[in-house]
Amino acid sequence: MKKLLSFVIFSILVLASCSSTKIQRVSADTEIDVSGYWNDTDVRKVAEAIVENCLNSPRIKNFPAQHGGKLPVLILGSYRNQSDEHIDTGILTKKIETALINSGMVDFVADSKQRAEIDAELEYQQSHASEETAKNLANATGADFMMQGSVKTIIDADKKTTVRSYFVSTELIDIEKHLKVFVDENDDIKKVIGKSKIRK
């Protein structure tokens, strides 16, 4: 009986060791492509290219000189996922927004979702906060430009190979005049996948 029990325990330990999960920590900028779909490396590369092109565009670069030193004020609009896969465009736009703000060359105002929460707090302060600390209504900063964009894909495939090409468009639109002052079409991401396997 003891031998049988020992054998059962040994078998369980062996099976447990065989099914254990192995985890390897790597640097955040390590390029890893497992499935061939959109990943963090693609986000980083595309965001860096968009930010660089935006900050070097004449309309943004020359804005302070044409407006008494005032920085251009941006608001984040919609970035639509029009690709054939699930892509959280919020990760991309947050990277772009963070880099642009940290550049010190532009300012950002709260987007529409954030404004709803901020406006609710502002309304609360009018009747619940002290007169000395309550913030004034109708004192928000108006944005000069709205940033919008989209992510699209083109798929070319046969039985053995799939080529996935990504196109990320970005536009800055003058809110008052409705003029497009900056347009960027990023097509840096192109992947050749050995075995065609379309995600369902």
C-alpha cells in the first residue's frame, strides 16, 4: 500500500513538473513576433514615426512664432480600427499623446470622455466647494487642432504564405477653419507569415 501511494505521489509530481509554465522576462523594447498580428513593437514603431513627423510639420513647428509664443493646443479625436483584426487603438493614441506632450512643443486638452467626468466635478464644486477653491465655469482652454486617424490592413495570401500590410493614417484638423494642417500615412509595418492562418 505504501509503495502504491508513493508511486501515485511520484506520478503526480512528474505530471505537474511537465505541465509547469515557463516565463521569461525581457526588456520592453525587445522585438517579439509570435502570431504575425499587430503587437507592441508595431505600436512603438508607428507611434515614434507619427510623433516625429507631426513635430517636424511646418504648421506645428511654426505655430508659436505665428501666435506670440503660444503652443498649439490639440485634442484627441477618434482613431478608428478598420483593419481585419482586433486592435486597441487607445494604446497607440496614448503613446502618441504622451510623446507629444512630453516634447514640450504642444499642449493637449482633455478628450470628450475625460471632459464628461471633469465637467461633473466642476458642476459639483459650484455648489459644494468653498468660494475660494471652486474652479470657474467657462474657463477651459479651447483646442486649436483635433487629431484623428485610422488603422487599416491589406492581406495578400496563398496556401503557404500571408503578407499583412498595415496603414496607419493620422490627420490634424484646424477646428475653427476645418482645414487639414497635417496628414501622415504610415506604412512601415509589413509582415510575411510562413503559414496562412486567419484569425476567427
